Amino acid sequence: MSRPRTSATSTSLGPRQIWSRARGVLLVLGLIVIGGVILATVRSTDHHGHLDPRSADPNGSRAVAEILKAQGVTVQVVTTLDEVTAATGSDSTLLVTTPDLLTGHQQSTLQEAMNDSGGRTVLVGAGHASLDTLAPGVTAGTSTSVTGREPSCSLPAAVSAGRVDIGGERYSTDTTGSTACYPGDGLPTLVVLPAAGGGDTVLLGSPDILLNERLDQQGNASLALQLLGSRPHLVWYLPSLSDPSATEGTPEGRTPESTTDGFLSLVPSGWLWGTLQLAFAAVLAAVWRGRRLGPLVTEPLPVAVRASEATEGRARLYRKGNARDRAATVLRTATRTRIAPLLGVSSQDAHAPDTLLPALSARLAGSATDARDLLFGPAPADDAALIRLADQLDALEREVRTS
């Protein structure tokens, strides 16, 4: 086998070919990124996510915030624990949208602020991860579906609101002075607990009464406005990953996997669905590009190729793939195919050692062991051995033809 030249072969891809193949994919990816940036910029003023009082999306809470403002309640959106402790007081209501995402340090600090403020604290969807610290004496049961429920309690706000859409977390408590409303399968989904300093803590099992898409249904608006508008000032706490206090502890009772789930819940659902659609489209594109419409069909070459050029090109491919075993097999198979008729062996038995080797030994009266290693031996160990094998096969074929 001849050593290939250092020049590029027909199988190598140059920079121009790589660019021509990749530019379509890069163009699509670039358009997606640019579109995402433009969309995020345009909607940055009115799209803020789940339970955000600035968001007009179905899962936002801009409607209830605007109604409270019209009634004279000031609404302050905060994202850090320092802002919470500075803003709370006896004349304020603190709404915590995702208490389970708070770290242990954040929960302890928040509990101290709740006890010192003397105001009202509303915890939305508080579960096992936060109840021990933020609502001692309360345990969470299994969650229940959100549906229309009757108050079944004497709490004035619940009696006035009547039937509302509520569910989610269910609570159990024996705290003196507590009020339990809207039971689901025996356990309440709304609990009001007395707090130190004359305030109280409201456990709201699900956030549905605060969402834009549900505010006008049943008594949702009435209950939401009474729970959040009992004080002249409302502090709306949206926990943020950028809060410096979030690095001082890990969420209590939460594993790294559940913390990751909480982070994903902060991502708008539209982006998650968009990512899923792009992944599905990529799979379809891969299937389309790799499809087979039928068996391979041989076609005549558009131009005549010299046998020496084809041989050299094939040798280069073998060398590039370090396929000495494959190259040796091709050389041996071709030699056996050519010498078999000269030895009186049929083409069907040309590759059977028990038939070909005896005929060859009778013809040349040589060593059968040497012929076996030459025609049916192992793959060469290096390129030099492969070249030597090719020379020996040529010599054997010449000897058979001249004998």
C-alpha cells in the first residue's frame, strides 16, 4: 500500500465546506436568540411571572394589586429579606408567595420579623419545608385539588366571601385561638393563627384566589381583598435567587433535587414549552436527515476514473481509519479469488482453507503452514507488515500462474 501524500483528499472538509454546511444551523440559532432577546425586552415591563403583582398574565396578580391600590392600600413589591424586615410593621400585611423556597436562615429571620411587626402575614402554599419555622404547631397533610369550597367556619372574611376556589396544602393544628376554613377531605386549606404582638398569620393552601384568571370567579376577589387589604400597607414578597441572604443557608427540609424543582417553577411556562417544542423539532429533523427511502442503488459514475486513482484513494481511506485488518482482508480475498480457478477450485470453495490449501500445496509442493498464514493469517501489526503482506501475495500469485 502506497503512503498517502500530505495534500488534502476528497474526504477532507475545508473551512469553506464546513461554513457552507453549518451556516444554515447557525442562522436559525441566531434568529432564535435574537427573537428571544427582543421578546424579553418588549415584554419586560408587563411580564414578571407567577403571582407577581406587576404581571397581567393569567398566572400573575396585577388585578388584585390594582383593586387594592384603588381602595387606598399601598402595594410594595420586595425581593430581598432586608427589604421585608424594613417594610413590615403593625400597619402592614406581608404576603410571602413561595415560603418553601426560603433557606433556613431566611425563614428564621422572617419569623422574627413576623413576631416583632404585630401585623398580618399571609403564607401562600406553605408546606413541610417552612411550617416548622414560620408556623410552629401546624403540620401539613397531603395536598388536595383546587376546586370550589364552602368556608364552613366563622371567619368574617370567609363568611362574606362564601364559596371560593381553593385547595392545595391542607393543615392540621391545635393552636389555641386558630380558625380553620374551607376544609378538603377533613382538613382545612385556610388557617388563621394568632401571632405575638396582636397580629396574625394566614396559611393559604393555594394561590388561585390571587391569580388574574380566577379573581372574578365565585368569591375569590372578596376573600383575596379582605385577606390582603386589612391593613393600609401591603408588602408583596417575591423571593429572589439574587437575594444575598439566600446564600447563608439551604432550604430546610429540602433536598438539592427539590430545590432545583423550585428553581424551575420560577421559569415562565412559555419558555419551558418553547424548549420542549425545539427539542421535538430537533428530533424530527434528525429522523428526517437520517431516513432511508429504500435499498441502496448503484449508479454509473458520471466520469471514468482510472483504476490506479481509485486504488490510491481507497488506500488513503484505509490508512486514515487505521484499518489494516480490513485492508489485509481485501488483499487476501482478492488473491484467493484469482488463484482458485488456476488451482482447479470452484469460486464457492475459494475461501475455504480445507479445500484451497491442499490444492495449492499440490501445485507448488510448498509449505502448507506458510500458505495458511499468508492467505488466512492474522491482521498485520503495522503498515510495514501490511506492505510486506501485499508483496508476498503478489509473489504467490505470480508463482501459481507460472507453475
